Amino acid sequence: MYANLVEKIKLHDLFLKTIGSAGQKLVLDEIDLTKVNFSNLDLTESTLIECNFSGVKLIKTDFFRAELYSSNFKNTSIQEVTFTKSKADYASFKSARILMSNFSKADLYETDFSCSTISSSKFISSGLQKTNFTGSKLDNIDFELSVIDETIFSDSKLNNLKNIEKAIVISINIGTAEQPIILEKNQAIEWLIQHNNV
């Protein structure tokens, strides 16, 4: 199985280098990828749905415009990884350690970042509808133009968040998904600013 995955990744690399005229786009569904080294790989426009990356160390992986619906990134170590314009709705990054990574313009509907540590990363213009940051540590994160709607910030620690005033804040949830406490618009922005340790 591992040899087959390596071959598929090589074909995807050829697919990208030839702009689709050769090779084959990487498409995986419900595959355990915990034994694969994805560091420094270009997985642009790949489709990796409900795949298991749990516990994997990702360094400088490129998931630009990748489809990552419902994939499992729990307990991963993520450093300088690009998720720009990726579709990661329902994915789980629970308890992940994320450093210097880019989620700009990503779709993150109901994506789970609970208990994660996220530092020096970008969520510019990303869709954060019902995204879960419960118990997470967010440090030096840029939220400019991100859509914050029922985004869960319960028990999260916020440090040096950037451009909150430039985000599109519709509402936040300071309760839980099961027992929501919703703050809307100005009240939500005020809560974020008050809890942001600069």
C-alpha cells in the first residue's frame, strides 16, 4: 500500500508540473496516511477526503486548493504549511501544534481546532463559520477579513491577535456547540478585543 501511495504522489507531482497534461491528480478517500512523510510535498489541488494524518509531522507541505473535507489532523505537528484556499470543512486539527502556517481563504466550516496551539499563522479572508477553537491557544494570528460566525472561542487563550477590527464578525460562541452562548457583532468584537492579550 505504501509503495502505491508513493507512486500516486509522484504522478500528482507530474500532474502539477505539466499542468495536467501528464501524470494524475492525487485522489484519496478514507486512507490512513500516518506512515507517509508529507513534508516538503506539493499537494496542490489534491483531493484527500476523510483521510487520517493523526500524529503526523508536516513541514512545508503545500495543500493549496486541496479538498480536505473531514480529514483527521489530530495531534499533528504542522510547521510552515500552506492551506490557502483549501476546503477543510469538518476536518479536525484537535490538539495540533501549528506554527507559521497559512489558512488564508480556506473554507473551515465546523473545523475543529479545539485544544490546539496555533502560533504566527494567517487566517486572512478564511471562512470560520462554527469553527471550534475551544481551549486552544492562539498567538500572533491574523484574522483580517475572515468571516467569524458562531465561531467557538470558549476557554481559548488569545494573545496578540491581529486585525480583529478588520474581520467580518457576525457572531461568536463563548459556550459550546451543544449549549451555545452567542454574542453578536459589536458585542462579539468587544469580547474578542477584551480577551486579546496584546
